[in-house]
Amino acid sequence: MSGDIEVHGCLMDVVEGFYRTWPGAASGWHNRINEWCHGFSWGNSRDRAASNARHHYNIGNDFYKLWLDPSLTYSCAYFLDEDDDLATAQQQKLEVVCQKARLNPSQKLLDIGCGWGSLLFHAARHHRAHVVGVTPVKAQADYIEAEARRQRLSDRVRVICGDWRDVTGRFDRITSIGMFEHVGLKQYPEFFRSWHKLLVDGGLSVLHTIGRMKPQPVDPWIRRYIFPGGYLPALTQINSQVAGEDLWIGDVENLRRHYAKTLRCWSERFQAVRDRVVSMYDESFARMWWLYLQGAEAAFRWGDLQLWQVVLMKGKDAPLPLDRRIDLHKSETDMAVLSLSTIGSG
């Protein structure tokens, strides 16, 4: 970040070498000390969670507009084909989530950690659902409200600027896309109690989160500079928490390779506007984000990062079919409906 180390050539080659040689060392003293220090971290109270979110998302909407796709979807995309561009893949991901949730017209959907609202607008426009998003970041909430007015969807799109613990009501469907990483391990029991309370009996929901194969602490550099308060769950940790809340795991899909490809797209777009990032912030900031994007891609390609997409049912009788039945091979008319000209940002 400070420029004391310069990489001539491809930074990804250096990071790949790190991941290919690190596994033996990671099981030694460094990992144990990291885990010991992580155990003394504070839990994510409402105030701390809001502060952690502001650290990453209050950088400014204009910054994210530079290198995310036009919908400002800041989570793993879904590539049907190697040649899919980022915008297409993100719309496909939104549709995958809605189909996995079996979202029907007029149902009430809660999106926990809604970002800039892309899933809200997709679900309201293409599935005619009534949607509520919650985000602790005022800039995101303001953006969603303005975009809902622009798209004439204010009657079906509502956003709460606050903490997930403040949400009340009952919802037919719940989603959380790329937010669970910010909850924090100590808050898992309360998080899933709230999830259970908010979801109607027989309701379906989708949890989409970065995770790991086995429990271990977050990298200290990531925790300090990128995602303070974050934690990446193993499937065993998710299962142990939902099992006590009458929430049943109906389906699990690992989109690890999709996220590596998403990060490659983000890196290419970021590098194309790097000079503008430096002018908006400074050289150290640009170096930090470049290392974060490149390191994250490497961690998905050669490290142990995974992307869990988990369907959670409230009760055994939730309306989950025998197979996934995800059909993204749309006709030309259907694809026109999914075009970016009709999609809001979020």
C-alpha cells in the first residue's frame, strides 16, 4: 500500500505463488496467533456494525459506479457461459436467487443487506413482489429511494436505513446476498433467531455468502483495511445455527468459480479507471483496493474461499420442488425483460 514493494508484471502471479506455498505455513504458529487474537475481538453491536459498514460502503457511490456493472451489484455473479459479460452475469444471478426462493407475484420479500437495491428492483419488476430492503448505509438507502421513484416502483419497493436487528413484520421470502460476512460469528445465534421470526411458516429463503471449507479466522489485513468485524463461515457453522431454529437446509450450491470470474471482471474494470481512483482518493488507496481485488480472486482460485448459496426452509413442508428447476435459457422476449434498460441500480 505504501509503495515500498513494487511488482513489475502481474500481481496475480505473486499472489498465486503465495497461495501455492502458504498452506503448510498456515497450519502453524501464524494461524494459531491470528485465531487467538480474533477471539478477543468485540462483537458486532448495532453501533459497531454500522461503523464497520460505513468503513467499506461509505467510500462513495461514485467510486463503485466506476467499476461495478451498471446495476451496482456488489456480489458474486452467475455465468452461464465463459463469454457472458459482467452485466449479463449479474442479472442471471438475481434471477437465480429469485427462482431458488420460488418468488411469486404479490409475495413480501425481505432482502437483508440490500446494497444499492438491484435484487429489490429485479424482484419488484420481474416477479411483481412487494420488497423491503435493509441497509445501514444512508447513501445506499437514499439511492434506492430515488431509483424507486425514477422507475415508478415506489409502491412495491421500500428500504429501511438501519440494522437488521430492527426489522419487524413477517415475510413470505427472505434473501441475504453478500451481507452475512459482516454479521460476525458472535452474532450468528441472534441473526438466525431474527431470520426465523421474520419468515412465515412454510417460507423459503436464500442465504448467499462467502465462506470456507473449515472454520478459521479472517485474514488480519482484510479485517483491518477492508472488512472490519467480518467473518467467513464454514457450512458446518451455518448448519449448527439454523438447526436450532427450525430452519431446514433445502439446497446448497458452491459458486466459487463464479466468484473468481466475477473478481477478474471487477479487477479489469478497476484497472481501466485506476487513474481516476487515484485522483479521487490517493495512490495508497488505489494500491489497497488493487491488492484486495487481486488477492480475493486468488483466494477463490487457489485458496480456500468458497461461495455458499444456501436455501433455507422454515419447516419441512416449504414448497421446494424435487429439483432446482433453474431455467435461465430465456427466449428473446424474456431476455429483453431482463435487459439493463429496465433494471435499476443496486
